[in-house]
Amino acid sequence: MPRVILSSGHTERSPGTEANGLREVDVARDIVKATLPYLRQNGIISLSVPPDQDMQNRILWINKSGYSEQNNDITIEVHINDGGGTGLEGWFEGDGNNSSSKLVNAVLRSTSDETGLKNLGSKSEYDHELGSLAFLHETLPIAALIECGFIDNEKDAAFLKQQENIEKIGKGIAKGILQYYGMEFREAGSQRPAATSVPQSVTAPVRDPAPAPQPAARPDPGNAGAPVFPPAGGGFNTGGFNSPAAGGFGGNSFGGPAAPQSGGGGFTPMPSREERKEMITKTYVKILGREPNQNDLNYFLNIGITEDQLLKKMVDSQEHADLVKARQEVITAKKNYNDQQTELIRLRNQVNDNQQILNNLQHSIQEKNRGLAELQQRISQYERINAAKPQSGASEGGRSQKYTGSFVDRLFRAFSDLFD
């Protein structure tokens, strides 16, 4: 069953572009609200992301829903464009040639046809000014992003201010989703075409002979009169879905043969043995996912059970209950797996951020150590030079040496001479 999640871009704290008396966040939410009823009236299971969630929380909410690309589920985020243009524009995941691109193009075509807005086509997220769009490549379902008109274009803004036009956009998006799934769009109140079904098997009466100490043979109408016998003890296939040991049904717990149908003054002919065999086999495969074993097949052929009776017995059986339970366990396991994947992505991003911070700190420490080493080297040079100069006031040959200034004075004088 197709499943869809709709998301509206931006939040109250970050409302997107504001122009011509409109805010992007308000218009996007109105479009999502208008789209949902059209999806649901056409049998599409649909959800909407709770409002006022930032991008990261919107992605986490979608990924925790259990919807995924493997199940052909989709998610669409609605935005309003800016930049002075006019019309509809879409973004798809990766470089195209995938389900995301197919979905975007289907929605753009149907919405353009429904509203009359120009279809500007779809683009890869790689062509976006950000380089990529997180909503497209981090959500687990098949993702698309739709830009519904330009809020800073007066003509488009006037269009978006009319509620009837918002409804048209919602209807167009819903039609595109149905086209993607290969489904026909139904207007509200229209009836779904009746599904083609296999005619219900109607059985002729099968009369048992008079009671006897042992079960007597009775003719099988669909097998040229060859005698068949009911299973010993009235049960069948111990261990099968319908055996008493498996918690199902056995014997003639569902009653005797179907009552004859009146009309035209006679009985409705029983389908042939091969037709009944095909019906039983198809019902087993449809409900239990397997073909019947020979004992079950013979039993149902002999008692002349109808398709509706067989369906009811299978749905009420323990084997069917076990299948439903196993399916639920699989769904739960998938949800847990998706939750763990989401958490893993978050932790990986956190590790990468921390590693970048650590690298920056290490680089800063290295630069600091290098500067300290250079400063220490210069101090050592100055100390050696000062230690080697003559002491002021020392006598040489009985005469006092003239004071020539400190090392720093002489160094300053040397640099001054250089610049002069």
C-alpha cells in the first residue's frame, strides 16, 4: 500500500522568505493541508510532519516513521521560491535517473496542468547553491522537494493569496503522487471501479448415505463419480494451519455443504474439480503465502467449501495469526533498525565535528610552540652577545675605557645607521 509523508519547509523562528504580505512558512503549510485530503480520498496512507520542526528534527521524524525507499514510500517537502521568477520548480536526489527524479517530474507536470503555473523543470541537488540538500539525501523514503511559485513575484504572490489556488496546488501534488504510483485519481464522492473478482463458487448438495458404523464412500461430483472418503475422525492434516493441534479448525466445524441456490427452477451447477482446486490453491497463496498440502486440498475439494467460507476459516486460523504476528515483528525490527541508523548518522556527524575541533586545537598548539621556540632562540642570542661585550668602566693599560652604551643601544644605533 502506497504511503506518503508531506513536510512544509521552515519554522516560526526561521520563516523563510517574506514578501508581498506573505511568509514562506505559512504558504507551505497551507499547501500541505490542502494536499492531504486528496491523497486520503484516493486510498493513500499519508502523514504530515508536525509543524515548527527544524530541518534536523523533520528528517529524524520522517526516518523514525518506518517509511523507507525499500517499501516504495515517498516524502515530499513543500517550499515557496524566490528570486523574481515565476512558476514551479523541483529538486531531486543525486544526479537523477532514479525514483526521486521520476517523482519530482510527475508532481511538477500534474501541478502545472492543474494550476496553469509554468513548469520550470527539475534539478539535481548537486546544482543547488548549497551543493546538496539534506532533506533529499538523508531521509529514508524516496524524497522530493517542490518549490510552488515565487513569493517575491507579484503575480505569483497574488495567485498564492487565493485559497482556491492553494487547493489547486494541493490537488496537483496529489495527482502527481498517484501518477507516480500508476494509480488513477478519483474526485471526492466518486466511486472506485468495482474490482474484478473470481465468481463465488456455489456448490450443489452433497448427500451422505444413511448412517453406518463406518464412513461410507460418497461420490465426488467433480471427479466422474470416483469414490472418496472423509478423513478418519473428521479431521485433516495434523499440524497444518487448520488442524486442531495448531489451534485451527477440524472436522466439519464449519458446517456441511453449501446450500443450493434457487433460481430458474433448479440448482446452480458446481464448478469442476479443477476450478475448485485452483480457487483453493489461490486462496492459500493469497492468505498464507503457501500452497495447500495434499490432505487439505482433498478435504476442501470433497466438502464443497465456497471461496468466502475458505477465506473466513483461513483468516481465523492460528497459522494466519502467527503470520500476522511475525509480520508485526518484522515491522518493529525494521523500525528499530532505522532508529539505530539515524542515531548512527547523528553520532558520526558528532564525531566528525569533534575531530575537526581537535585538529584545529592541535594546529593552534603547534603554532604557539613554534612561536615560543623562536622567541627563546632570540633571547639566547641576546644573552650571548651581552655576555661577550666589555664591562663599562674597566681599565686597560692604566686608562679608563670610554663608555660606548649597552648592547641594545648599539643595536638600535646600528639599525638607525642602516636606515639613514
